[in-house]
Amino acid sequence: MQADRPDLRSEALERTRELMNRAVPDCLVAGYEHLIEGLDLPDPDDRHVLAAAIRAHAQAVVTFNLKDFPDHVLARYDMEPKHPDEFVLDSIDLAPGAIVQCNRAGGGASPSASVAARATGHPVAVAALAAIARLTGVGLPSARRCLRVRPAALPDEAP
């Protein structure tokens, strides 16, 4: 990630990883390595992502990099590519109180991140993306707008 985003400090990335792992302890996927070689994606360096998604029985690959995860390839594994903005909006629809609470609390490290992940059935990604949605300029304009508008209409506690 740091090669693509030199503005991110390695300490900050490590801290984010640690917070995500703590918020959703069962988020790590293992035993996918043997699947990598048999996968075909436009960018071969992305095959490990698809392999882990297959192993985890994911319904979607959440990525800003949609061009490298074509619909027709992911459909073979009963999953779809999904932009993070769309994913966060879907999560808000599934569990609005939990996502808003997670967003208010700052995401990754908060207990509400785990609540949001459990409430929506999306481990890890909700915790991480709800935290990201709080930030400006990260490519989640619809989620940011929704999280700005909805809090007044939603309860303070997660479902």
C-alpha cells in the first residue's frame, strides 16, 4: 500500500491494521495461498485478494480498484466487485444506528465498530470503511453525505 500511497506513514498503516484486527478478531483469512495460481485477473498482483475472498466465502470484493476485479470473473465465485462508497451505503441501510455510532466513535478501535460489523454481517470492512467515511477526500462522497445527514434522525445506540 505504501508504494501507491507514499503520503501514508508506515506507523500509521501498522496502527490501522492493529486497530482493525482488534475491532474484529476473526477478520484474518488463512489457507488461501494454494488458490492464487489458478486465478486470472487483469492484474496478477491482485490474485491474493480474490483467493482470500473465495476462501472466506465473501459475497463481494470491496475495492476502489474495480477495473481489476471484473464482474464476469467474480461471478464465477458468486461474488461481486463493490466500490467502498456503495458498500458503506449498503451497510448504513442494513444497520444505520450501528454505522452512525461507529462513525461518531471514530471507527476501527471502538466497540461500536465490532457492533456494526456484527449487525451488518460485514466483518472488518464496516469497521474500517465507516472510519474512513469520516475523513474527507477518500473517495466516499455518498457515504460521507449520508453520515452527515442521518445522525440527527437516528438513535444514539446501535441496534
